[in-house]
Amino acid sequence: MYPCLSGTTRCCLRSNRRFGPCGFDLDLLFYHLKLRCCVVIELKSGDFKPEHAGKLNFYLSAVDDLLRYPDDQPSIGLVVCRGRNGVIAEYALRDLAKPLGVVTHRLRGGLPDRLQGRLPTIEQLESSLAARCGIGQTS
């Protein structure tokens, strides 16, 4: 968990669900209990691009308009991506009035020892999804 998210609710308000009147997909939406604001997180598998800032700015405006209570602080946005060029991120975020940030992530080689055996395998997940979706079943 990112240090900036300590104090958030443990449950996600929305995750890959349709949001707003036009049905846009938010990746993650949390409510930060200490800061009294929503935290919108966009997950990107590639490097940061300037259009990610525009999309997140749009989401922050929608969240503030549709979900924010009068005593809440303005929402915070975070783009989590594989890589970023500092100059590109600076230019993309420079004139935006909303609190936005860009962070990078790195993937680990495998699960920590404490989680080994506690989570389903890829094969178990695929089998479960196939059963729920009726894939590979004959009538």
C-alpha cells in the first residue's frame, strides 16, 4: 500500500464499474478518512502519457460533482503506471488545478511466502471463471 493511502477506508467504493451519466470506468475509488476526500486511482500498464492526466482530471471533476459532500475536501488523483518521464509528467500536470500525482510501480517475481498456498492458482481462477461463464460446458 502506498504511504499516501494510509488512513483510507479498507473497502473500495467502486472498482471497474460504470460511473456517472455517461458510464465511464474508474479503476479504483477510495475515501480517505483522515483527509476527508475521495482518492481516484488510474492504473496503467505502460508508461505515463499526458492524456492520462486529462482523463484523471475529468474523473476528479465528476467525483467531486457527484459524490463529494459539502464538508469534504477536493478529491485527489493518482496515476499508477509502469514508468514515467519527469519532464512529460511536469508539463502534463503543471497547469491543472486539481491535486494529481504520478507514481510508478514495479512487479515482484512472485508471491510473498506468507501468501503462498492462501490464494488460488491461475488454473483454479480460470476454471472458476469458465464455470461461471458457461465456457467449455456442453448441454
